[in-house]
Amino acid sequence: MPIFLSNVFLLFGLVALVPIFLHLLHRRRPQPIQFAAVRFLKEAISKSRRSRRITQCLTLLMRVLIILLLAAAFAQPQIRFHHLVPGGHRVVLIVLDASASMQAQEGDKSLFELSRGWAESLLTGLTEGDRVAIIAPGCPDYRIVFPPVSDHKAILAALQDLQPGFGAATLPETIRDLLEKADGGLHGAEIHIFSDFQKSSWNKTALDALKPTLEQLNAAVFLNRAGILSTGDTGIAEAMFHPPAIIGNSAFQATATLTTNDHFVGANIVRLATDTGELNHIALEMLPGESQTTGLSGIAPGEAPQVVGSLRLENDAYELNNDFFFSLPRLAGIPALLVNGTGDRDTFFLRRALQPGGQAAAMMVPTTVGWPEFLAGDISGNAVVMIANPPALDDTAVAKLRHYLANGGAVVLFPGENDGIQAPALRQFPGWENLTITPKDNPELTRMDVSLLDTHEPLTQRLAAMLPPPWSFPVRRYLHCEVPDQSGALLYFQQNRSLFTLRSRVDAGSLWLIAVSANRDWSDWPLTPFFLVFVQELAKEVAGMRLRSLSTVVNTPLPLAWPGSAVRIDLTITDPRGHERRQTLTRDNPAAPILLDGLTMPGIHTLSSGSETCRIAVNIPAAERDLAVMSSAELLSSLKPLPAAYSSDHGQLRRHIDELRQGSPLWPLLLILAFALSMLEVLFANSRSRAVTQPRLVGQLLKRGGGVA
């Protein structure tokens, strides 16, 4: 059934009475006058009168229809789609994207401010009794007003007080979670999404899971984009810092990947700075839509337990992706224990690799002990233990290793002339239950090639980036190692596919086995650049597993090692704006980390408890650094077959609401019909009024002067 948006114009239909009145007026019967001379014409006149009556009735009908069609057209009729939105009061769910990317500037306002103002306009246009709910994905607590209520004044106040967060928004997941937990009352709801519609926030898999719920509710979706970032933007997509800890006042390296949007043209400057000042900077020329990786190095002076700072770009439309904050622990050195099986020659090359040139600023600080000292001493304080040419691994040695590994340690085993590394002892570790080890001797010195077996491991990727494989060196003897499923195998000999490097995950730690010795007894490997790079990168890999990160992202818990023996810790947390909050955390034992949460703002946060202080870095999620957005066509296509509309301003949204709630307008069709009828009426009237052929008897009468034979 159609409805009319301007009912007053229906009164114009009363004008249709005018032609009816005129028609009735002209129907008065004339006074008959007898005229004998033309009585023979009665039959022709009777036929003509019947034809005129038909013509007049049809003409009258068309004129009345033209007037009624014009009146109906001006009243703006629309056909209501009952299967889309029911009648009565509306249920409106406002989904306001409050993620970090909504803080990008569009002119003098942010995208969030534009979207919030648009949502306020939508709210003020509702009628009394319409129920409204507000959710803000990206905020720590996204339920602003839910379930829907009809107190528009309170809802407007809550909307005006809403501020954007710094986290990521997952729009389909959030909406689905909300609708599935609702207690009803959402049938026929209008879901208005105000967002920049980043590709990272519009997950197709989650959207496909949401569609059945929307179909069941007969909901209509309105996609509203308040603005599209039209100015140039450069952002830091990701950053890495090497080494993972600062040794004294040693240098460190920052590697940053920068990206630009499609509107950026020109250059930008990336700066490496700590709280003591700028350390380095570099200028980059970049093209629209380009990605570049650059490196900056610096030396962090001072004695603070953490080196904190940021990589920063010049200001642009989106400031949040211009900063990448970091916090690196400052250490006197990462302790490494080198264990000789026989004498110092077993670990001579390992020490040189960990401290090239005897540099005091090297990341690793090795300590060398013999096998008896290893068995009797405490090894728990070392980040990594490297054992070269051990005697037989008896039950005492295996138990010591298992205890150390269970607490997150790392052990690297190198074989040697003692032949102490045997399969039965190693089969006690996870993944190596079916390990076979067979010493192999080459008849003569043979060059063998080592290559990658697992290309997905970070260690193998770094090795390949620094020294492209294969890596060749002469081999006299090696351990022929095999694992049926090659579990934990990273490198292998190309000649016979014997495994060169294996790893076993033992609780929180890792156990590594190398197929050749760390000295020159079995090969010339210690003389190659590959040995130096391999030992250094392996040490960083296993030591980094014990160094807990001091960085996290917004709204993500951070496991943090806290000194002391307390299992209950009262923390004072100061955010980058200087606001303090207190949080009490517990842990199972003094060696366990505490789990820090509630970090909702990017920047450097300071934690303190008693005399202990720690500074951590918090960044926005990686998904919020890239401003790649969905197009309107992609958005609408992803929602098919649901009723959906895309709008870029409030006027367009109102038209879409009318179409989805009330249907398509009929007035254009009515105007076309009125025009067609007017043309038809003119043609019909002219065709009936043109001259016709005189009757034969009338023609004869006129020729004879009125006489009839």
C-alpha cells in the first residue's frame, strides 16, 4: 500500500470536479423544433449523437485522470516494503567506529568528530518513542547505550561525551557478538555504521557469519562514511630494534618500514630519539602508495635501566601512525655459559664468535667452565648454555638440563672427540623420541653444503638474509641425524639430507643439537663467516626468548618480569599524559611474570612499586597504521543480499532511509502517465472532431436546391 509524503497536495484532486461539472452542464436537452424539410435527416443525426457521447465521455475520463495523476504526483507517493522494516516506532542501532584511525584529520575536524556530528543529526531526526542504542567499537567498553532505549536526551548526552580510543575496531565481530547476546526487541532494526571502513576492520569471514543474524532480524544496514582522507599521509607500518637489549652505552639499530597513501607526494623525515634527545634522522623521498624500509642507528648514553624513545615522522593528517615507541632493557650484558668437555680449545671459537675482537660492548657476556664445574654449579642465571664436546650425558646431566630448560633456558650441544652425545640420552626430550644419531667419517676432507630446511623460522630467515645459502665448508666428521617427521629440523646437508641443526621445545626452553663440533677437530666450519653469523644469531635467538619484551600494543596484556620475591605487587601506573592509576597484580611464584593490562593509550608508561621502576612502550595496533579503506562498491557487494545503502552525507542518508523504510518514489511514473494521457487526449479529441463525408441524400438535396425527386 502506498503512502504519501505530502498529503496536502491530494486536495488538488478536487479540481477534477470542474470538467465533470462542465460536462453535465452541456448535457442539457435542447428544445425540439419541427422542420419538415429535414426530417429525413433524423436517422443520421441520431447516429452522430451517439458517437459524440462516447467521445465526450472518453475525453472527460482522460481529463479527470490527468488531474488526479498530477495531484497524486505532487503528494509524493511511495510504496512501503513491509518485508524490510515494520511499521510503528523505529529501532536504531548506532555503530560509531572509535578506533585509532578515526582520529585522522579531515579539514579542521577528525573523522570521528564528523561521524559523531552526523550521528547526532540522525538522533535528533527521530520521533518520540523510537528506541536507540549506541556502541563504539575501538573503545575498551564498546557498549555505550545498550539495550535500546527511547530517552533521546540521555542518549544525545552520551553521544556528545563519547571520545575515540586508540585500539582496533572489528565491526562485524562486535555487531554479531552484540546481536547474539541481546534479549530480543531488535526485529526490524536499522543498523547505522559510521566509520572510515578500513579493510582491516571489515573482516569478510566475520561478515558472512553475521549475515544470517541480520536476515533473521529483518535488519537494514546503512553504511555512512563521514569523510575520506584526501590529504597526504606517511606512516610507520612496523619497526624492529637490534639488539633486543642495550649493552651499557653500546649502539643499537632501528629498522622502520614506512608507507604512504595515494595522496602523498614529496618527502618526509624519520627521526630516532630517546628521552635524552634526537640520536639520528634521515630524509626519504616517497611516491604515492609506496612502501620503503630504512635503518637508523644511535648510541643511548646514560645508566637508566631502560632506553625509551620513539621513531617519529613529520606531522600530517594522521598523527598516530607517525610515532613508534620503544623501550629496550639496558644490561651489563647477556650472560652465556660456555662448557668445555675437555679443555679450553673446545669453546675457543665460540667465545670469539660471541665477543668478536674481544669487544666489551658485545651483547653476550660469556663465562667458560669445565664439565665438573657445570655439573656442580648453578646455571640458572645464564640466558644460554653452550656445551662443546661433552662426556657422556648421564642421568645427572640430563636432569640438570631438564630443570634448566623447564625455567625457560636454552642449551646448545656441539659434538666432539669424546662422542658423549648419544641418541638414548636425547630421546628423553620432546620430539626426539625417535631420534637416530650415527657418527659418520668422510674418507677424505669433503666439502659439504648446508642449506635451509625450514624457511619459516625467524632464525633461518635472518641467516639467509645475511649470508645467502648454501653454506659450504670442508667436513671430516659429522653426526648423521635423522628424525622421522623432521620435527624441529632447521638446516641440513644437501649431499645426503642429514640434519645439521635440530631443536626440541622443552617446556618454556629449547634444546639445540648441531651436527659438527665447535672446534676444528671435525671440520673447518669455525673458520668460515657462516660459523660467526650462525653462533651470533643463534645466541640472539635463544637469549631473546628469555628477555621479556617491554613493548606491547593498546588493549593487549603484557607479561612483565618484575624483580623481587613478592607474589602480590601494588603498582602505580603513570600514562603518557601524566595521569596515575593503581593496580594490584599477583603471580604464582617470584620467578613468574606479572600480567599487565588496561593499557589504553600509546606512548611511554611508567610503572613503579616501592623502589622499583620500569618504563614500557605501548603502540597502536598494526591494523590501525594502514589507512587502506574499502570502496562503496566493495562494501555493498560484501553485504548482498541484505538491504543496505551507502551514504556520504546526511541528505543522502535520509533518502536511503526513505527508500528502505518506505520504498521507491512513484511520482516520476505518475508524471509520465499524466503527460502521456494529455497527449492522448489531444490526439483523440482532434481525431473525433475532423470533418466527415456528407451523407449521399444531403448531397443530392443541396445540388437540387432542396428538391427531391
